[in-house]
Amino acid sequence: MDLDDLLPQKKPTSVAIGENLEALSVAELERRIKDLEMEIVRVRAEADRKKRHEAAAHALFKS
């Protein structure tokens, strides 16, 4: 058994950056916007978490 078989599979994303949008309906475009907005919130939260962690580490080890 391969290690990859034991790891959880990643969910395929419904949004591909740079994808041709011409064939999508208005509803699909609106859903895409919602998905991207949710992803922006998620990425910003992770960036903020990492900034706080970095600041705490810097304060701890500052000479």
C-alpha cells in the first residue's frame, strides 16, 4: 500500500483561476464569485493567524 492511499484525498475545487468564463451561466458566475469571496476570507484568516504567530515568536526571541 502506498502512503498516498492512506492520506485523505483533496476535494477538487470548483474554481480554477484563469478559466474561460464565456461558457458559464449567470448562476454559475454568481456561485463562482461566492466561492472566491469565501476563499478570500479563509486565506486572509490564515495570513492573519500566521502574522500573529510570527509576531509572538519575534517578541519571544527578541534580544
